[in-house]
Amino acid sequence: MKVLVIGKGGREHAICWKFAQSPNVTEVIAAPGSDGMRSVARCVPIEEHEADDLLTFSAEENIGLVVIGPEAPLVNGLADRFTEAGIRVFGPSQKAAQVEGSKEFAKILMKKHAIPTGDYAVFTELDRAKDYVRKHGAPIVIKADGLAAGKGVVVAMTETEAFKALEDMLDSKQFGEAGARVVIEEYVAGEECSLMAFVHGETVVPMVVAQDHKRAFEGDRGPNTGGMGAYSPVPHLNEKTIAEAEEQILRRMAKAMSEEGCPFTGILYAGLMITEKGPKVIEFNARFGDPETQVVLPRLKTPLDDVIVSVLNGEEKEILWAEEACLGVVLASEGYPDGYEKGQVLDSNLLKSEEGQLFFHAGTKNTEAGWVTNGGRVGIVTSLANTLEQAKSAAYNDLARVKLDGLFYRSDIGNRAISPVTAGASSISKTK
């Protein structure tokens, strides 16, 4: 079977890398892909938004499965086009992708179907939004309703910060139409984690849990980013809590979307806050998380295509997961998530991985001068080891031996979770 992965970032590199390991996949093709993905996929110069060209190519190449990585083409209805053409695609319809494309849409569903989440209100007028903040006080969370590349969220610890965020979104149009409506949410305290699942209608197969680091700088300081690092498992979260999240959040949301006439197919991502009263949803995404994918898929032992095809057939397949821990540190261009320069030459040692270590390319380009930066998040240095502590040491040792002029990374990925993870035989994650 030929597999087409649509996208060009670190998440898509990890997806292609995992598909390439399957004995049933004859070829992995990425559109448009990137220079860094050429070792695991054939890259074709078709952009994510070029739907007609993607459909023509898929028909000509007899593609057996299409996986759409980024959120924008999903929200714009790309999966619908493949479905209409009779090409098997793993990704939500445009209607279902609203679970990420509109935070208000997701909140309405959660409230209607008793899925635990914080209180909220929606505004388009700056003065009314400020009045709401004055009434409820800080800390409080301000979100652009639409897609903002993971950056349209401000956790405001003071009213002044909340007002600034509202002015940026509603007055200065920092996020364009995505921020023309804002969702103001209750601040929910606890331990944050990411829980993804393979979903088709009410068929739900959860993955192992991961924890992302959104803030740009050490100690969870600085602006929100698309993610500065992640790790899996999350040993300080107990199995009972995760099981509760699977049942009350992932399965309940899949059922809710089916009942509301927008059944979900693809990767349902729940960003959770584990509170004193149990897990609550802080966001839903309609695709693999980035950088969570780069630390979850290395632990997946069952072929990725086997899982996806089984779910599309309505089967809740048993998934085999490695007991090893995986930790990844994002390498970013100085200035990210705001302005940054491209074209910084990368140390060639960065790309020389030892056993158990990987470098997933995100914003890189191969030129006559060598590998250079081509984005805000350049890549993620990932290590798979018997324990989180060993994985963390290996990843940071990898970074310590290269020159990183014009680049930066967080030095505290995984600090709160360092604890032994049992090594040895793989375990089976069995769904009901």
C-alpha cells in the first residue's frame, strides 16, 4: 500500500518515519514534505492547499491511504474532497474539524454533552469583553476563537495582561479573522497533559499520554509557542486518571460528535488539565499534536497503518507500546515565536544520531552551504531510553555537542517528571 502524508513539519516527518517502518507500506510519499523527510519519504511539490493537484496525484499513484497532518487544510475541507473522490483518508470532515477550528464550537459541544471543561464566554466587542474580565478577575484565559498556529492563547495572570490580550486580538487584529471572536475561559489549575486517540465515529483507540511544554523559556515563562518539547509517559499521572479522561472526554466527545451529525474521523487530541476534581479539557485539536507526535510515535510498536486501517474498519485494535520513555527537545530560531531570521547554518553534528536518538526536521532546508534553518521551530532532538532520566540526558547531551549560533532551546524539558520507568517487555494498551 502506498501512503500519502500531507504536510511538511516535524509532526509529518515523524508520521512518515513511522509509516516507513511498516512491512505493509510499499512507499511513503509526502506532499510537499521537506528536505529533512527525504530519507523516509518521496517528496512531491504539491502544497497542502492545492486540493485538485493532490486528488489528481493520489488517483494517478493509486494511493491506498491519505493522512493529513496540519489543521488548516482539515478546517478548509480537504478530507471531504478525498472522501468524495473515493480515496481513503484519515482526517476529519470540515464540519468535524471545527472542534479545533472554532473554540466556541468545541465549548458548546462540551457543555451540552457534560464533558468536563472550564466556564467560558464569547465576545466580539472589546468593551464587553473587558467588562467580563473585570467581573470575573484574573487569572483568566483569553483565546482567539479560530486557528492561530498554537499561539492565540494568553494565560493572563493580571487584568492588565488580559486587557492587553483582548486589545491585541479584537482591536489590533493580531490574529486576523481567527481573533475576531475571542473565547474568555475560566483559569483551571493543575497538571497539563496531552491525550490523543485514533477515532472513527464512536470507535476510539487511545494512545499513551504525553506532556508538552508550551512556553518559550525555562520555568514556563515567556509567550506561548507551538511547543518547545515533550515527553511520554507522564509517570506522575496515575492510570485511573488517564482511564477517566479516556471515558469521560475522548469517548464522550466522539459519541457527542456522532450524535450532532459531525462524526469524527482521524486523530482526536485532548489537551487536558488534571485538576483536584479530575481531568478537564482546555482544548481539542483535530490532528496529531506537535511536538507530542515526535515522542509518542517512537513508542508505538504496532505498525501505524495497521492501527489506522483497523479503526477505519470500526475495530478497536489492541496497540503494542514500548515501555521505554521518550523525550524530545525543540530547537528554535532566536526570536521565535515572534520575528526570527532564516538561513542560519546548522552544525552537521546535529544530524548525526546515535542509537535510540532521532532528529525530526521541522524548519530546515538543505542548501549548497549545508543544512540551514527555514522556520521558527527548526527541529526536535528526540531520545528513546529505559527511563525518562536517561532519555533526557541523551537528548541534552546530543545538543551539548553541537554549535547552536542563532538558536535556542529550553533546558528543563521533563524536569518535573523525572522518575524511573520500568524497562523490558512491551505492554499492551487495550481499549474497551
